[in-house]
Amino acid sequence: MGKIGVRFIMIYWDNNQDRVSVGEEFYKLIEDIIGYSLKAEGVTVDWEISITLTDNESIKEINSEFRHIDSVTDVLSFPMLSYPTGRVFKECFLDNVFRPEDLDGDKLVLGDIVLSLERAQEQSDEFGHEFLREVCYLTVHSVLHLLGYDHMDEKDKKIMRSREEEILNKFDLSRGD
């Protein structure tokens, strides 16, 4: 839990894995990058997100159950808001698409992120960059999914990748790192 500007934010953490140890620096960086991402995407209301840290076996089970894909993945996003086709949060918020029932009290519940730290470690080794850089990328990627971004077609993928890089660059975590 923390404050960004005058906004109240809530991140519910659940660390269900014991393969990769994480400390205060990890949690602080992820909280900062989520806060920045949401601010950059026009989230001007109080919000909350749930993050589950897990291992490959558990994320494979979740992936199989919810996406019917029986394989390990790095991150899963479960948005709580529905977006009109081709629109993202900042466009919908400006057009007052969201209703009072989209709020939990006075907070906007954006959704859940499930992140395999084991897979993130494997990918950081594979891509030759730091573990925290990989986790930050996966976090930004997932947050953008919670905000309506997708990468199913080439046009949307290009837009999403551009936003990911813009956000990561603010933390000196570009792809080259």
C-alpha cells in the first residue's frame, strides 16, 4: 500500500512460490512501475490491483484452467473492467464509459496479475538482462492488459509494445538493458 501523488493505491501481494527470493527493492520497484504506468495511462482515480507471485507449475495450472492452454507462461492478466473493442482505459475514462458499479467503494478495481518468477528468471537468463528488468517488463505488459491493451493483431501489438518501452524507458529499463 502506498501513495502516488494524492491518489490512494492498493496492491495486494501474494507470494506463493519459493524458487526466487525477492526483497524490499523488488516490491518497491514493482509498486513504482505500476503507479507510473497507471498515471501515464490516465488513471486519475484511486485503484487497486492484486498480484500473485508463483512458479512455473502453478502458472501452468492457471493457464490451463482459464485459457485452456496447457503450458507454462510468464504472466497472466485478469482485467476486472470490460472495454469496448479497440479501446483502452484512457479513452473509455474520458468518455465516461465506466459506471459506478465498476468501483469498489471509491476505488477502481483493475484486476489481477499472476506472475511466474521462475519463468521470469529463465527469460532474463535467456535474453541476457537483469531479473528485475524482466519482471518490470512483464508487470508493465500485464498492467497494460488490465487497461485494455492487447497484441492479437500486428497493429495492436505495435501500439502495446511502444507503450511498454515508453514506460520502461522512464525507469532506464529499455530492451537493450
